[in-house]
Amino acid sequence: MGKLQENKLKKRQALLDAAYELFMEQGAGKTSIDNIVTRARVAKGTFYLYFADKDAIAQALIWRISEGLF
């Protein structure tokens, strides 16, 4: 895997981790995209490179969690 691909993967992972933490702390309804990008330490535009909206990142988290169960 090249350096560029590795960086992309790290940013996506940081967004997922931040969203998970915030959803667990304050609930999905009270978590904003601004909260997620601040916690992940990425630009807001970076969020939209990987996810269309907050529902899309929530779906990705559900997939990641369910994948770990099976």
C-alpha cells in the first residue's frame, strides 16, 4: 500500500473513531459533523470525501461493528 492510500485510510479511520466516540458520549442526535471533524482533527471537506452525511458515517459504523461480530 502506498503512502497516499495509507493516509486516506488513516483519515477515514480517524473519522469513524471520532464519530463512534461522540455517538457513545452524547448520542448521534446531538453529534454534529463539526464535532466529528474536530475530534478527528481533519478538515470538514475531508469528511465529505468519505461520507455523504452523518447518516452515511453511522451506517459505516454499523457495518464495522456488525462485521466484528461475525
